[in-house]
Amino acid sequence: MAETPAVRHEGSIAYGVEHLALVGVGSQLLLNAAWTPVFFGAKEIGWALVVIVALWTAILVTLLAFRRVSRPAGWMMVPYLAWVSFASVLNLTLWRMNQG
């Protein structure tokens, strides 16, 4: 069975953290795929903000789970978290500008 070295190291952690990391990655993929059609397609800036906050949370959970398995793997998530933080601020700003 093939395993991703950056995520799993034999005997390093319990199944629960590995499972949490994989659920986090899957959640990120779904939320990342959902944001663009909500923001650009439906032009629902408020709902897009809800999606991107959920995405930010999923990234943080994944980062923390990865860090328990491998510190370098956790650090590799930091630029992604920074980028989504920036995008979240932009989304929030546009939502505020379009209120009322």
C-alpha cells in the first residue's frame, strides 16, 4: 500500500490524527471547489464568505494534524493558510462594501 511520506510516518501517531488530516484535506478540496461558483457564479458574496471561513478552518485543522505527524508537512501548509487569509480579507471587504 502506497503512503504519502509527508503525511504518514510508521508508528508516529494514532489513527485518529491521520484520519483527521485526511478528512481535513478532503474538506479543503470540497470547500475550495465550492468557493469559486458561489462567489463568481452565483455572486453570493456573503455565502462565499461563509465558505471561505470554513475553508480557513479546515486548513488550520489540517495544518495542526499534519504537524503532529511531520513538522515539515505542517509548515508546508502555512503559505496556503496565508493566501486564504488574504483572500478572506478581500471577500470580507467586498461583502462590507456591498452592504445596503
